[in-house]
Amino acid sequence: MEERKRFQNQTLNSEDYEKTEEGAQAVKNGGKVLAALALAVGVGKKYGPALLKNLSKLRKI
């Protein structure tokens, strides 16, 4: 009995290649957005309470 080939070599046409590139770019941009969000949350947790305290003092003046 002959073994069935599980994978075949296929050439990508321009539409397939474009879709692959768009997906890769979306993942890359999503990673950048998540990294920026994580950084903002980290900075907010560290410096947020002191910043809010100083802002409330300034508002009372």
C-alpha cells in the first residue's frame, strides 16, 4: 500500500501572498499596541497614585 503524501508543494499566487503579508502585519501591529498598553498600565500603577495626589493638591489651591 502506497503512503499518501500529507503535504504538497504549492506555489502561492499574489493574492495568497498578499493575505499572508497582511496577516503578519496585523499581528505585528497588534503586538505593538499591546506592548504600549502594558507599558502605560505599568507606569500608571507605579506613578498614578502620587500623580493623582498632587493633582488634587493643585486643584485645592
